Amino acid sequence: MLPEAVENYFQEISRVLKPGGRCLITWFLLTDERVGNMERAAFMIDKGGKDRVYRVASLEHPENVVGYYEQYVRSAYLIAGLKIIEPIRLGFWGGTQGISGQDIIVAEK
């Protein structure tokens, strides 16, 4: 999903989730460390500009693989009124040991 769709996604989650309800969303989260090790990741094309929002693997098919900078993702949860239940569980895609290929965030309304 690209940023406009992500923002809509969060609006809908916030709308339908009851207070105290939880959601689980998987991501490819980008951090400075992970971006520094990009040779093992697919996110070579920076689409976030100075705002550092996201990177994609393909300009031809940008929604196939999208990685978002962690700061943007945290902000999106906050704006939607969702509290991230720490810790974020990092996936093994970025070279860390994990329980999933993607990063996992559990949040509560």
C-alpha cells in the first residue's frame, strides 16, 4: 500500500475498532540501520523525499513491495488514536532474527 491507502486503512481501523480492541498489522519497517544494510533488502528506490516516508522495490509496480520508515508508521498510529503495544516484533527480512518475515505491530484503541 502507498501512503494514501495506508492513511485510509488507519481511518477505517480506528472507525471499526472498539475501545480496548486490538489490531495486528505487518510491515517492512525501515530504520537508519536497515537502510544502511540495503544490499540485502529490496527497498532501493526512495519515494519519501525529505519527509522520509517510504521506499519501494519497483517503480513499475510500486505497491508490490513497500517499506515505511518507522517514524512515519508510529505517527500514523498516533493520528489514528491507536497505541502501539511495545515491543515491535522485527521480522527476519531485515537481517534480524524474528518470528515472521515482516515486522509485526500490535496496537490498541
